[in-house]
Amino acid sequence: MQVARATPAKMAAALSSDSDSCRAESNEASSKWLDAHYDPMANIHTFSSCLALADLHGDGEYKLVVGDLGPGGRQSRLKVLKGPKVLTESPLPALPAAAATFLMDQHEPRTPALALASGPCVYVYKNLRPYFKFTLPQLPLNPLEQDLWNQAKEDQIDPLTLKEMLEGIREKAEVPLTVQSLRFLQLERSEMEEFVNQHKSKTLKRQTVITAMTTLKKNLADEDAVSCLVLGTENKELLVLDPEAFTILAKMSLPSVPVFLEVSGQFDVEFRLAAACRNGNICILRRDSKCPKYCIELSAQPVGLVRVHKVLVVGSTQDSLHGFTHKGKKLWTVQLPATILTMNLMEQRSRGLQAVMAGLANGEVRIYRDKALLDVIQTPDAVTSLCFGRYGREDNTLIVTTRGGGLMIKILKRTAVFADGGGEVGPPPAQATKLSVPRKTRLYVDQTLREREAGIAMHRTFQTDLYLLRLRAARAYVQALESSLSPVSATAREPLKLHAVKVDRCREEEATEQLRVQGLGPTFKLTLHLQNTSTARPILGLLVCFLYDEALYALPQAFFKVPLLVPGLSYPLETFVESLSDKGISDVIKVLVLREGQSAPLLSAHINMPVSEGLAAA
């Protein structure tokens, strides 16, 4: 009978596997989440705005609605999941932009409707059946574009001429071209004639598309209250739709195209609407305002917008989260370790917790409450969408989709408590350091008593001095305008601007009027930049004169005519200045711009010449 002996390698492998399993069990025990399901081959490609959780049949079983873009942005479909399985699936005519569930009316049973924004339409489903289709109103056409297609319909112009005319319209016209014209401009020459024959008989339409969508309570703040749909369009507008008739209740304009929307309040009472736009600004609107009331300028493009209580949390492309008030005041900033790919709200109603979830490119899902880091969830791939809420019969469920099309479902443990940790909360540690404040002296106490007793008189004296300062500044400004001492013309009849720089002849390095001159001299090159600030009118008949001390400087030409000044161009006028003094002294050279036949100068500039170090050293 032979007994197998365990080699050291086998024993080490067994010990390492035991330690790995123990470590995994300890991590699972310390985690706040239960891993309910993970399918890396679920083939779901979507964003957070295209995910929604709702009880679509009124049976208490919450389903997951997914606006799936499909692999590579092809074959977009509407999917409804029950648990880990797909319940229903239907194709979409265009890529989905957003999905939302809302209550349309007060009729029983109170089953929510599903709204899916795709292209220029909003498809409304009830009980997972098509109920209504809302299409955005058409935009006015460019009359020149319409006339060109009418001529093409009657075979009055050839395709090449049509392309040239449409390209000219696209560059200059204020009204954008239609999709039909834009597609035609992208074609090769061999495909143009077939495209014109195929589309010349069709009616020309200019249609915008939906970029963002959310819901707004109609008149009550209850959870089961009727809600309106809020749409953001490519035409830089926000539309509020009636939940029953699907008519436009309100229309608001924005300076740029909205990409993320957040609302609070009720439409019939008072509401605030925050829109993150493509120009990097957050626009905030209120009820009865057609234009933004506040505008938050970001230093980078926004990648997500979430409202946590009364704070707007914005994720930017600089890998950071920013907290703002509804009036645009910045509250805090948190730097993240990787690029933010998606954001969403996490609300645990049983504990009154609201936090923001951020999916990062390194596979992490970070949960923040203000600046405090509550939890970090590791995922096997980069996160593309997040959704938190009731799923099935579990109240606190996290839905995660990954870049490879995977689906992950996690359930929050009922015993889980989020404690602030891992993030910086409150003031920085340096603020707690005590400063060595000196003791109050007798002089300080006397001065404090004096300020208390004579506070009114001191304030009046300060106001008097302030008014005198403003008066002297205004008088000096008026004197400068009357004597043409400013380098910019103050009259509309002579729109001119003068800029003088000094250049050393040896090194040819420019310096502004701040006397940053390098070199030894004694010959300097003086360059005057004269510009006609008018929009359409040229200027002729100007003279340039130099006033200087002839004992110190010599100029080859101290008086010359200025050529015709075309609007918008800066004309450099050059001359040489030679320093004659060897005592190391300098003076001011005055430059005057005059009109022929007039003695009063239009512009003037004083140039503080540097010391000629070459002559001084010699």
C-alpha cells in the first residue's frame, strides 16, 4: 500500500486558494450589497437616461424599462425586464434619447404610462401597448432652400448647381438646412442624380429632435400625482406637455442645446428647472420665465446632473463633482480618481438618504453624500448606466450596465448603514489648528471703543472721501477725452485705436508700454499699431507727429502721412529712434494722430523710452 505525499508546491497552492476564498467571504460579509445577478453577455447598451423602474401592470411587481441602443448604435430596441429575463422586446425607429414613467390621469387602476423619446417623437405606452405618439412641431423652412428644391423638382437646375447653391446657403443663412439637404451635400457626384430623383417629389420638412426628457408634477407633490413631460430639443428649447391631451403647456428658450434636465416643484404652483447645456453652462429657469433666470458657467463640459435635496450636483470632464445652489453659488468640489461616465440619484426612502452615484471608467461606482464618500462598488468593466429603486419586490436595488453589454443587479442589505468615510467632510484639517493670536493691548481696546462711539461719523467721512475720489476720477476722464490723451478715440466719427511698442534694434524683441525692453541701444525701433475700429467705413487723411527733446533723441522722420485705413485691420507704422545722450538719461516721446486741417489731435500716446545703456557704458 502506497501513501501519496503532499509536495510543498501543492500545499502552498491549497493554502493560497483557502486564503483567497476566505478573503472573498470576508469582503462579501463586509459589503453593503448582495450580488443578485450578473450576466456579462446580456447585450444591453444604454445610458442612465434610458433606464426606468415602474410597476407597469399594477401588480406590485416593478419592471426595468431599457431603451437599448444596440451594439454599435444599430438595431435600437425597447426592452422590458422582469428579474434577470427580458419580458418584452420591440424595435425602435431611431436611437432612444430618454425613458420615463409617469401617471397620466386619476383613473383606476393607477398604472403608470411609459414615455420613450426617440428622434423627434415621444412614444407613450400603457400596459406595454402603444397608446399615443407625440411629434415635435415642424420648424420654419429656409425660403431659399425650398425654392432650390422646387427648381430641382421641375428640372430647372442640375444636381451640381443645386449642391453649390446649398453649400452657399449653409455657410451664410441663419435658418439651418433640412436633413434632406444635409444628406445630399454628403453624397458623391455619382450618387447625386439618383438622390434628387428620389427626393425631389417629397415635401421638404425641417424637424428637430429630442435630446433630454424628464417628468414634472402637475399640481400635487404626492408620489402618485399626475406628472407632465418636460422635453429638451436640439432647437435650444424646453417644452412642457400636458399629461392627458399632450399639448404644449409652456415653451422656454435656452442659449444652447440641453443635454441633462432636473426639475423640482409643481407646474401649476411653482417649479425650478435646471438644464445642463452643450456650451458648458447650467441654466436655471422658474415658472413663467421664458429665458434662464440664473446661469452657472462651468470650467469644463458637464457629463451628468443630479439634484440632491436642494443642491445641484454636476459632474464634469475634469474628473470632478461640483455642488451648486439653485442660484449658482458653488458649495464644494470633489476630485475623482477616473473619468466620470454616468451619474444618477440614489434615494433610500426608509432612511431618508439621498446621494449621488457616479460610474467611473476604472470600473468603480462611487456614492457621495455632498463631499462625503459613502461607498465604493467594484465592477468588472467600465460602467455606462446606473439606476436605483424598487425592482421586483425589493425596495433598494441597484441596476448597473457595463461597456461590454453586461447587466449587474445588486440589492442593498436591510442592515446596511452608510457612514461618512473616505471623503473629506467639513472644513480642512488646517482650520482646526490654533493660531497664536496676540493679546489685546490697551491701544486696541481704546480704538474699539472709539469705533463704537463714533461709528456714524467715521462712515460719513468714508462716504465723503469716496464721493470725492469718484468725482476726481470722472474729471480726469473727461479731461483725457477733451485733450485726446487716450489711445482710443471717444467719438464715433473717428473710430481709431492706437498702440505703441518699443523694440531694440539688436534683438528685435517687442515690449509693451510696461517698459519691458531688452538690449543696450542706442538705436531703438518704434512701432505704432493704428487700427480703424469702424465696421464698414474706411478712414483717409490722417497724420502722425512725434514730439520729443531734440537734445536727447533724433528721428529720421518726425511727421508723416498715414495711408488709407481699412476697417478691422491693424496697420504697423515703424520708425527708428536714436539716443544722443551719453549721460544715461531718458525722456518721454509723445505720439499724436491728427486729421488734416485740424490742430486738435484725435489720439495721443506717451512712450517712456528706456535708458540707452550702450552710450552710457561707452
